[in-house]
Amino acid sequence: MPEPEVDEVRFAAAQRLVKLSALRTSPIDDDRCATCLYYLELDQGPAFCWHEKLQTLVGPEWWCHFWEMTDE
Ligand code: SF4
């Protein structure tokens, strides 16, 4: 079986995204993805962030620079 190859273009894009958004896997105070306007739950696992600059899977305890309070 051949070794899987890293898609360098996608890897670099992911690194840019993390740098741009300061995305992290832990909350800041009470601010977390699960309480963010852009957090779209798929089920109980990872969710989808629909912020225009992210558009990626995230976890409920994650946080990024674009965090925004929900309207509720
Ligand atoms: S904008 Fe940031 S804090 Fe909000 S859901 Fe997306 S990754 Fe999480």
C-alpha cells in the first residue's frame, strides 16, 4: 500500500487559516465556538463554522478571533 501524501497546498491553506483567525482548541473566558453566531451544529460532534473566512469544521470548545455573540 503506498504512503499517503500530504496535499501541500491544502496544508498551507490550513496553516494560513489558523494564523489569520488565531483559531485555538480551547475557549477564552466563556467565549467558545458553541456560543458563537457562526457555529452550525451538525450533530453532537464537530460542527461547521459558516464565517466567510473559515468555512471549516470546529469543536464546541474552540475559539477564534472572529467570535461573535449570538442574537439570543
Ligand atoms: S467564527 Fe470562530 S469562534 Fe465562531 S464558530 Fe467560527 S471558529 Fe468558532
